[in-house]
Amino acid sequence: MAPRRHPESFTAPCDEVSLEWRNAFIKTYLERDIPQLGARVPAEKLRRFWTMLAHNQGALFNAARLAASLAVSSQSVARYLELMVDLLLVRRLPPWSSNSGKRLVRSPKVYVRDSGLAHALLGITTLEDLVGHPVAGLSWEGLMIEALIAASPRGTIAHFYRTAAGAEIDLLLTLPGNRQWTIEIKRSHAPKVEKGFHLACADLEPHRACVDYPGKERLPLTADIQAMGMDAAIAGLKAKQ
């Protein structure tokens, strides 16, 4: 089996070279690869759409607002999103739905799946630039969501959960056997459980509830909720396979 190769952006000798590689990747994808697939969308228009999604990482998808900014129809924006999702460039995370009678959010949340490409689209070069940028927390959220979904057992279904009453979960994983994991994602080394997460867990009564944060140690936050780092969360999901 051939050894796994990392992208040249990851192995680049400095931040500037890494960003140059990612910008070249974006340009090639838009100007050559996507047209070869038969998509008839101007490269500059699609780049603006992709950049808007990066600016709104993790936001509810609002086709009308994006359409107004791009001067196209809502149907065109929906088509752009479908294309980017099919190409695995964008994650469309659907809302949880049930017959519980709760007033649930119905729009999906949208993430640029590769955080490095999101940063390139936003012109973020260094870690220092990222830490001071408004997208930092949601970039971490998107990175965690991709890692956790990738580590989940085959057949796992991913959603987010949000109600009009303020209950909210960043990532709801329904594992085989209908075992639900509710996951809050915090880019803080001193994570706290928000009221909305408690409300959501009371609604769903999950098999496991946790807060994922950038640290290494497991931190008990309540009797039923534990904070854990990315490695521990991934290991826990892989153990269910």
C-alpha cells in the first residue's frame, strides 16, 4: 500500500507558499476542472459565491440574500450550492426534523469543507491573521464537523439541531442503532455549556453528550456532559465501528 501523501499546501515551507498553492488550486478548479464537468457557471461568479460561503461559514443558508448580492436568481444560487456540494467542496448540514411539535429551524447550515481553502478565499495567510479574524471560531467548528463525520461509523447521519425556543446543538450524530451523540463545539480552552445545549439535550435525551474543544484533557462539565479534545472524540467514534 502506497504511503499517504499530504497536499503540498500542508508540507509547504512557509505560510506564503502554502497560500500560493491553495490559491492556484482554487483558480484551476474554477477555470478548468468545473467547466470540464459540464457546469456552465462563470468562474468569477462561482468564486464570489464560494467566498461568500466562507465569510458566512456555518450560517443558515439564505438563498435570497446571496442571490441579491450576486445579482442572480435564488434558483441559480441553489444550483451553485448543489454543484459545490456534489463536488465535495461544501458541506450542507441539514437540520434535525421530528414530529415532536417543536418549532425547528428548517434551513441547512453551510460550511466550506476544507478550512485551508476557506482561509485562502478570505485572504487569511498566517495563524496570527486567523486568530484575529471573525471567522476563527466557525472555522474551528467546520474543521471539527468534518473530522467527526469522517470518524463516525458507516451509516451515521449528521444534522444540527435548533429550535425557535433557543435549543441548539452544533452537531447531532445518529449512529447505527439509533444512538445519538450531541456535540457542542467550542474554540476555547475553558469551555462552558450554554443553556441552549442543555435545552436541546433535554429534548433529545441523547446516548452521549459532549463538548469538543482544542485541549487535550477530559473535563467533566456536568454529571452528564464532558469536554474532550478532537483526538479523544475521534477515538470514541471509531470505537463504535
